[in-house]
Amino acid sequence: MSAAPAPAAAAAAAPEPAPGPEPPAAADGAAEHRALVLTGFGGYEKLKVQPRRSTGPGPGEVSVRVHACGLNFADLLARQGLYERLPPPPVCPGMECAGVVRALGDGVQDRQVGDKVMVLAKSGLWQEVVNVPARQTFLMPAGMSFEEAAALPVNYITAYMILFDFGNLRPNQSVLIHMAAGGVGTAAIQLCKTVENVTIFGTASASKHDVLRSSGVAHPIDYRTMDYAEEVRKISPKGVDIVLDPLGGSDTSKAFNLLKPMGKLITYGVANLLTGQKKSLVAMAKTWWNQFSINALQLLHHNKAVCGYDLGSMEEEFELIGRVLSKLDNLYSQGKIKPKIDSVWPFDQVADAMRQMQEKKNVGKVILVPEAPKEESKKEEN
Ligand SMILES: NC(=O)c1ccc[n+]([C@@H]2O[C@H](COP(=O)([O-])OP(=O)(O)OC[C@H]3O[C@@H](n4cnc5c(N)ncnc54)[C@H](OP(=O)(O)O)[C@@H]3O)[C@@H](O)[C@H]2O)c1
């Protein structure tokens, strides 16, 4: 962890919490739990903790007591109304979480009460209790903490599929990873290290370069003060074999131009849309105007591949996702990958959690937990 970010950051290293109490009852006797709700598009203040009525799981669903949730870059875009997969507010965001199965709906056979699971969904997981289709839950690898399990699905599935399924990464190749110290970036570095002699170029803010070097990035580049494409060419005049592009706009064209013959560009994000707390029409126009476009004939002459990836559009691909997760499970068991937790924030501090990511301070994954961890509360009391 780079700075001293979160009051609750120490929880990343803390042992797993004991299963929490059941939700308290509302005035009319019905059980209630706390949920984070996006009340409208805009700044950090649009997210509020609100009570929600707890219901039992429907047929085919499991009810999960949530211990940790992942914050993703898309959640920052969604808060500003720039992520079309989130239903309109008021809505509970949250695409990934980890917790314990507390009840089974009719017809659920492959999960048991007490199972520790990771959950993936389009939205709605930033709550103390969630009811989700059983097929959207995946057993946590043995020995994994809830924080790690909440950090794994989106970042590692994405990194795995773009590097290996689209990128076809092989020994002795070179990769340019943007946002290298972030969630997907950290996962991509660890996965590159599972292949022999891969040279990693990584862009990130300068304060993160020592961490990048120690995690295996041969050439960290400060994209904020220099032209990263020029820097790559100084070291490797022919360019690189694979560029992972989470930025969009003019950076996608730069990525294409940096590819060696037979190189692959995988575009999977539009981080350039985010310039401040609220939606920027200028950034939107600039990104749209500079959008990379190429036709099949031009591709043919260049000997390059362009791929687009969006995990959110694979919501029905449970078998595909399950297969990737089982490969990730193996890599975790062998000690080859390990989610890096930047900081852990209680639901009440979701604004600070978002600020941590949006102000470019995070190194690894930002995690939300329903309550402030107990150890930390004790420290604060003293
Ligand atoms: N297509 C998919 O299925 C999929 C799935 C997951 C993630 N993604 C994409 O992958 C990228 C990384 O996502 P993540 O969740 O792992 O986030 P992340 O990398 O942890 O994001 C935060 C970091 O991004 C860097 N950054 C670059 N441009 C930024 C900007 N305009 N505003 C704020 N920070 C910026 C900052 O670090 P530095 O300044 O140090 O670089 C910041 O610390 C995002 O573009 C996301 O949308 C796509």
C-alpha cells in the first residue's frame, strides 16, 4: 500500500470475520439490512447507506451474507451516468462480492448453507445481504480471505481473458499494461509472470513505480509527465506484442501503432471519460472524436489484431466464466496469483473509497465492507 489511505485498511491483513449476526427487524417485524444506494447521477454524495427489506431467496437463488465487495472503475463511471449497464437510480450498484451462503431457494442443489462464495452480478451486490441466482456464485478457493475473494472475480477474469484468450500471450513476448498498478493491472502483471520471460511495460503515476518494479514490471512509465509511446519505442523500437487498452479515445490509436507485426490490441475500457467528480461533456466529446476505427482491409495489410472485451456483456456465459475461475483457483492455490488489497472501507465511507480510486491513489484493489472492522473500531475507541 502506498500511502496511509483508509482508516480500515489494516483489515486487509486481518483474519476472516466471524459470520455476522442476522439482519435486525424493522418496526413492522420484517428483517432489514443495509445497502448502498446510488440516489442519482453525480458526485460522491449521491451514494447513501439505506435500509432494505430482507426477503428470502427465490427459486434457484441463494441468500448470501456479504463480507466484502469490490469497487471497480466502472462504478466511478456509473456514478456519473457513464455506464449503461447500471439500471437508472435509485439503484444499488456492485458487480462483485464475497460472503457466506445463509439460505437456499427451491431447487438449489449445488450450494450448501455455510458455503463461502464469490458472486458476480450486473449490479446490486453492495448490500449486507443479497439474493442471487446460485449459478452466479462460485466457491471461494481454500485459504482465501473475503477481501481477496471480493477482489478476484472482475479483475482477474478480465486480465486472464484479455491476456490469454485474446492476447494468446507466449514466452519471450512483450506486453504494455496501462493503469498497471490498479486492480486489473496488478492481476495482469501477476498473470504475465506465469509465462516465461515476458517483458512488461507498465504505465502508472510515478509514486507507484517502485511497487511496479518489485512486482515484475521491467519498464514502468509515468504517462503523466512523458509520452509513453515514445518511451516504449526508445526501449523497443519495433514496439510490443500485446497492448492492453483500458483508456480509449486517442490511446487506442497509439496502442495500435505500438504493435509489432502479428501484435494484438485488446481494448476493454474508456477511463479517459473520467476527468473529475461529475460527468464531463468535453471528455466525452474528445474520447468520441478520437475513437479508433479501422476496416478489415486495413487490418489485413497491417498484420495486427484488434479485440474488444466486456465482462459485463457475458452475463449469461456462466460456464465460460466458471472455467476461467477454476484456472484462477489453481493459480491461487499454487501461489502464482494473489489479489493485492489497496484499502478496505466500510459502507459509510464509500465516498472516501471512490476518492481513493478516482484521485489515482490506489495500488491494487479498493474493497468495501458492510461494517468497520472490529480491530479498527477498538483502536479508534482507545
Ligand atoms: N471490459 C471489462 O470487462 C472490464 C473489466 C474490468 C475493468 N475494466 C477496465 O479496466 C480499467 C481498470 O479498472 P480497475 O477497476 O482495475 O481500476 P484501477 O486500475 O484500479 O483504476 C484506478 C487507477 O487508474 C489510473 N487512472 C488512469 N486514468 C484515470 C482516470 N482518468 N481517472 C482516475 N484514475 C485513472 C490511476 O492510476 P495511475 O495514475 O497510477 O495509472 C488510478 O489509481 C478501467 O478502464 C475499467 O473500466 C474493464
